Amino acid sequence: MTRRGIAVVAAGVVLGAVAALAAVLLTRDSAEVGAGPVPRDPSGVEARTTLSPRITLFGDTVRAHVDVTLDRDRVDPDSVRVTAQFAPWEVVGTPELVRRDAGRATFLRTTYMLRCLTSPCIPTGQAAPREFVPARVTFRSPGEDAGRDTVAARWPVLLVYSRFASASLQRGPTRTIPWRADLVSMPEATYRIAPGVLLALLLAGAALAGVAAVGLAFLAWPRRAPAPPPEPEPEPEPEPALSPLELALFLLEESVRVDGAADQRRALELVAEELELAEWGDTDLASTARSLAWSEGVPPVSETNALAARVRASIEAAQEEEEHVNGDGSVV
């Protein structure tokens, strides 16, 4: 298997494993999110009340919260009504309603702004506890003929301190301390993205980054150097070109006369000129060659062959004489 095939198989295995793990995580997480933090109460509704702050001075503003958690399979969220009485405290402004859905569960929070500036709210001593009438939450199950049910939620005790007592506390120690600790359970953690989905997305991103890294490494891997091309075969050495004299002698030695005596006559005239001009030339041979060239009849083959032989003998004799001459012109 080639390197490309190995890289493709490895990338496919990684992506397949990540896809399978992501599917398992998404299935598990969807089941968990679909269930939601549904109430444990048989009625499908849980109500809780809080006061903020629970320890206050006369004339301060207090926020009262009614938190309702319900299961939409058993309770219609639009049918929920909250009724609360805070006399002698007055509700300032319009109550605020907040709704949040998570899976099958729905969270409803109703917030009241309370304030009391009348004499019934003035503590008789340094501090006075105040208890409100329990809030009532009415609701109806899904369906047109379902009746309404009610759940009561008790308010925590509100401690109201006198502002005169607060001034005395600033001047010196006192036996009454306007602080109180409450141990409350924290609400369940919520997530913008479910942990399982986030983990699957991170794993998918890591797998894609790994595949990209493998691809980049494959592209950057040094390739095998291509084989050098074969060396061209040496060209054959060109045959030495024949001189005009050699060509003329070759024609004189030919026994077949293709175009009659024209080539032989031209060859004889060329041989005559070379013999007259060359240092090693022979005038007698030159005259014989010219006589044959201009003879009335066709020059016989025997005479042209004999003439060519004599000329070659003269050339060889001249070459042997040159070989016995040194570079300074002296004869050995």
C-alpha cells in the first residue's frame, strides 16, 4: 500500500471513531437534557419563596421572589397564577415575571418590590420579625376539562431593625446583632451548551485538526527523486569527407558508366588541374589526364584505372616524403 493510501485509511479510521463517539455522547446528552430538572413533587409543581434582603432597616426596599418549577407534561405553564399578600407592606410597581424552559421543565419567577413607610412597620424595639401570608400558586393540568390545583409556599421571616438601633450600634457594642446566616441549597448548574455536545464538538475539532496535520505532513514529506534520464547514445563519428581529388579518382576507378563518359571526362579534367597545381604534381600525368578527358571516343576503363593508380602512387610518395621532414624543414 502506498503512502497516500495509508494516510487516507488513517484519516478515515480517526473520523469514524470520532463520529461514533460523538453519536454516543449526543444520544446520552440528549436523553439527559430531554428529561430536564423536573420537580419531584407528585403534583408536578414545586414552589419556593425568598426575600432579599431578609434583614433590613425601616423604610428599605425588599425584593420578594416566588420561584415555581413545573413539569410541562403534567402542568400547563400558561395556567400558573401566583397570589401573594404582603400587608402592611405595599407592592411598588408591577410584578416582574421571568420564564425559562429546559427540556420538560419550566422555571417561573415572579418578583415583587416591597416597601413600607407607615407606622405598622416601625419595630417596637431594636428589631421586629415580620411574617407574610403564604403565597398561593394555582395551576391546571394540560386539557380543557382539568381542574385547578393549589400549592402554598411559606415566606421566610423578615427582620426589620429600627434606624435608631442602627445608630446606637455604630456608637458602641450591643447584645443584639442584626446579622443572620441562612443555609440554602444552591440551584442546579445550567449550561449554554450541554457538556456532552461540547465534548463531541471539541473531539470533532481535534480530529479535523489531526487530519489536517496528517495532510500537511503528507504534502511536506520529501518525494523520491525521479530517476535520471538515460544518457543518449553517442552519435556515430561522421565519415571523413572525401576531397574533390579523391572523388575524381573514385569515379575513374568505377567500372560502370551510369551517365556515359561525362563524369569520367570531368574527373579527368579535375585530376589534370590538381596535378598541375600541387607541389607533388606531375606534368606528364596531367597531360595524359587531359588527353583522355578530351579524347574523341569514350575513355577506356582500363586507361582511367591505370591513370588513377599512377596518381595514387604519386600521392603516397609525396606523403612519405613529408613524414621524413622535421618541424624545422630538415630532412631525416
